[in-house]
Amino acid sequence: MSVTTAHSASAVPPADETPATGAAPTGDEGFWVEPGAVETRTPEAVPAPEVPAQSSGGTAPARPTSDETAPAGLDGAAEEAVDATPADGVDEQIARDAREFGVYARTGGWAFALKVARSVRPGGEMAGETPKVSAKHFAELAGCSPERVMRYYKAWDKAADDGMVPHFEALAPGEEVDLPDADVWLSYYSSRSSATSDRGTAITAAAEAEGIRPTKALEVAENPTALRAAILADPSTAQAARTALLDRLKEDPALQTELARDIARTDELKKAVASETQAASRIGYVRQIVENGQVKTPAGQVIDATAELRAEAERHLSLIDELDDDEDTGEWATEAYDTVKELVVQAVESDPELRVQERRTKFYSSLQKATKVFEELTLDDAVDLDAIYEDDMLERLEELQQALSTCIAALRKASPGE
């Protein structure tokens, strides 16, 4: 697409012709006045926008230096063209704005990058070798920052390397060339200086991997307060942040530790984690039955699941798997767990051999726990028994001794040797 920032010569009257006036009709239609009889507007009579003088040592009048404001203005030929009053009677300032808008709409930032590319001398060239000026001098004339000029310069340089536009050396001041489409501009230009840092490079790469413009991600990274506000106010933003944090946790041990510490110090989070842990454990119990065909009894022994038990477990598990990510699984997990648990108990009680083994396993489990607890009960740390003595201590130990004696006697009667 061939787009220039200057308008065609036909927009400017020849030197030997008198410009037409833009006077509005007076109501006497058909009344004609000779051009010489009408007062013409000279260029001095038309207020022109302030344009910094191209001096070698001075600087341009101060202008906004915000890096977020696009450079304004066209080159000299275009200014002369838009200063002419349109034949249709539209205000010249409106026509000027429309023409400038049209240039930018077709080319985007390329129109301004061309101004930099043909006016700023490339690195390595001395001031006397070319009429071009340094980026700093160009910025002073433009009333903006040198950093902004260099961002346009670098964007053009990248595009030149890709063959999209001519290299700087091939351009002369005021030269016009074919420019790429506007929608290609953002592929080369970054409006933020942070994009060149290591952090910015990483953010840019991640944004490109997600299929979004790097400038969007960089803007968010530079405004953490705005990000916090969006997370607090918008559930969908909070959900996106949660998903991103989970993905980062997989490769960031430091973040894992910090998040675990935050959870441990927050009562509400501790309760929520405990509840979700219980639900996950119960779902895992049901899933084990479906996938492995085995189940653990209340006493702790592992047995083969019956066909009825596996079918019921599979039914409940399919219902849980169909839940949306944002739905609470706690109630569903409890119902599934209680159902299969009851079926396990029924399966054990219906099989005499399993029932006996279940009671044996339960007895051994209780005996091991009691033994461990009693072994931990010691008087070694008590230097003076008088200091720790309580009447109920002796009473409870005597009751425990009697219970043990009864249990021992019952086991001796059941012993095959007796």
C-alpha cells in the first residue's frame, strides 16, 4: 500500500492562480464577484499551528512529553495542502484533522516512524556525513523525549531487517516510501521502555505465547495496583489470576513456600484447605475402588470390591467428574463416600470369614495403639513423685490393670493350647 504523509500537488493552487475564497453565500444567489474585487486571505492571515523552528542550537517550544501520546503534525508539503480551505466549505481545521486522521488510519505508527527513519542518522554515521540529526536533537525539535524517538527508530529497524521497509541509509530527509498496513505496526513497536528489560522480555515472550499483544501484558505488569483492583472487583479476573498462580506454582518453589505460609496464617484458608482435603480424600477412596477394584475396610484390611460396590462407586464418580470447576464437590464427595462405605460394611458382615478377619484386624490395631501410648507413659521425667501425684492417676492405672487382666484371661481361654 502506497501512503504518503504529504498530499498531492493538486491540493495546492499553482503560483500563477489566485486561490478561491471560502466565503459563504450571502443569499444573493447567482451574484458573481471578480476575484480581484474580493479580499483574499493570505497565508499570514490564517493562524497556523505552532511548529518548532529547525534551528541548529535552539530547542522547540515545550510540548507534552508523555510517552503515551502519539506525535502530531505532518511534514511541510502536507501542512501547505491542508491549510487550503476545502472547496465544499468545510472548516480548514476540520479538513486538516480529517486528512491527518486518514494518514494515521491507513498506516498507524508507520507514518511517524518514517519521519524518524528519514530524519535521524543511523548509528555509526558522523554529523558531517549526512543532513540527518541525532535522536536527541530530533526529540528536542519535536518536543518529546529521546526515548520515545528511539522506540520508533527501533521499530523501523526491526521492520527493515524483515524487509518490510527500507533501511535508514536508503532514506533521505523528506523522502516518501510505501508503508506497511497499520495493523502490522504493533508487531514491531513497543510503547513501553520496560519491554527492553529482562523482566519486560520475559513478559513479552509470555504474552506472545498466550496470543496477546505484549503491550497489554506490560501495561498490567507496570500497574500492580490496577491489577489488584481488577482482581478484587471482578470474579473472572480473579479466576484468571488464580489459574496463572497455579501454573506458576509448579515451577516456583519460593512461591509455593510463601503461599503455604499465607494459608497457615489465615484461619479461613486453613478451614477451607481442611475441607477440600477431606473431600479430595473421600473422592480418592471412591476412585480407588473404580480403578483398582479393591477397597479398604474400616479396620484397615484391603479386600476385593464386589461387582455391586464397583458399579455404585463408578456411578458416584461419574457424577463428580461431570461437575464444573467452580462447583463445590464437598457434598457430592460425602454422599459417595458414605454410600460405598456402607456397602463395604455390608460386604464384610455378609461374609463370615471376612467378618472374623475384620474383627481380628481391628483388635490388633487397637492393641498396637494402646501399647504405643503406654510405652510413652513414663516416670523418668518426674524427679519427685510427690510433686506430680494425683489420686485419679492411681485409680485409672488400677482400672487399666484390671481390664488388662480380664483381657488376658479371656485370650488364654480362647488359646488352642488351653
